Amino acid sequence: MQQPIHLPTYVYLSIRCLENVAKRYRAEQWWELLSDVLVDLLECAKKTQNATDIVNYSLELMSKRTRLS
């Protein structure tokens, strides 16, 4: 029988995947796409209650490069 996935584990895997995508979008300077990924990363950081990531993603979303600024 398969074990249930705990939310934090699922969220941590999502963060890892989204960080890889965000890294690529930053390198390619795809700011609009990066904005969408950063919003998702911010939601994941809130679920894990990681204050450092919450601040980092929030500040990056407020930068002039993203469309949410």
C-alpha cells in the first residue's frame, strides 16, 4: 500500500523544481514568466513557514524586472 504524501514533503519538492525553473528564467531574462514562478514559490514558502524564502521571493517580486512591481 502506498504511503500518503505529507504536505511539507510535497511542497519541498515543488520548491526544488520551481527553483530550477526560476534559475533558467533569470538566466534567459524572461521576467514575465519568472513573475509567475515567483508567486508560486512564495506560496510554497508560506506553507513551509520559511521566513528567509518569503522575504527573498517578496523582494524579487517587487523588483523593477518583474511585472508585479
